[in-house]
Amino acid sequence: EVKDSTPFQFGKCKVEKDGKQGVIDESGKEVLPLIYSKIKRISGQFAVHVDNKWGLVSDECKLLYPITLDDISYYYWPTDDHIIYKVKVGEKEGLLESTGRLVFPIVFDEISNTWDYILVRQNGLYGLYNEEKQILPIEFEEIKHEITSATSKYHDLFLASKNNLWGVFDSLGNIVVPIKYDIIEYNSGGRGR
């Protein structure tokens, strides 16, 4: 006996039988076999789980990324033209495009967002990206994002510390204030200390 475990979405439905999950289409045809311990739908695709590992399968039920990941989840990407997933292997994180291409290799200790920028941490140091373009290399003890007024020459500024000193960079990675100060404070309330 097959029991439905989710309603149909995009013409497909997750099903379960004897503790294994698969996917059927609206005609009842099995389009992903009942071999997975878990299946989760994320952004129109399927994350599939076997032997404590996750992989990514397209809505057309083609394997996009091998079943080698410890975790996979939706990730906010600064532009709408990409669907991106945060993936994890062991304690390392990376970013995977919906096509199965690794946008960021699985080598970072942490990946997070600061508005439309991506902050990465590796070996205790931080770097900054705008999509796939590196703005600041992974060599800073801390990076803080500051948004200035619309009338300012710079809209996005980044306070960054290195060797316990602070400086300021613009959104292209150019030095605005050299890294040589113990404390930097902004009128907007931002503070590097």
C-alpha cells in the first residue's frame, strides 16, 4: 500500500511505502523510485536522502548533485535569477546552484548574508562577496556592513578589522579609510571596535 505524504505540487507528489519514499506524477507513475529514506521539496526541486546523505534531484527527476551532502537547504541569493542552496559536508559549508553547479566550494566554516552581500568565514577569518565576485579577501577578523544615507558618496560601506585595527571599504573593495584605527564610529550608529 502506498500512502500520499504530501499533496501534488508542480504535478508531482511525494509518496511512502514500507518506510521508503519516492515521487509519483499525477497519472500515478513512479518518477522517483521508492528507495529514499527522506525526500524534501525545496524551491521546486527534490532533496533526496539515503544512508544519512543528501543529494539534489531536478523537478524532471534527474540527479543534479550526488548524494554526498550532510545537509541542504534553501539560501537567499542577492538576485532573483538564481535558486541557491546552502550545502554542508561535515562542518564545512558551500553554495550550490539549482543546476547542480557549486557556486562556492564546500570549504567554508560559515556562510551568511549581510543584505545583498555574502559573508564567509574560513579558519577564523572573514571575507566578503557580491554574488560570485570577491570584494574583500578572507583575511579579516571581523567585517560589519554599514548602509549610509542616500546622499552619501558611498551607499554600502564595510568596517573591517585586521590585527585588532579597523578600516573602511566600499562595495567594490576599495579602501575608504585605511586599517589603522582602534575604533571607528559612524553617525548611523555603526561602530568598529
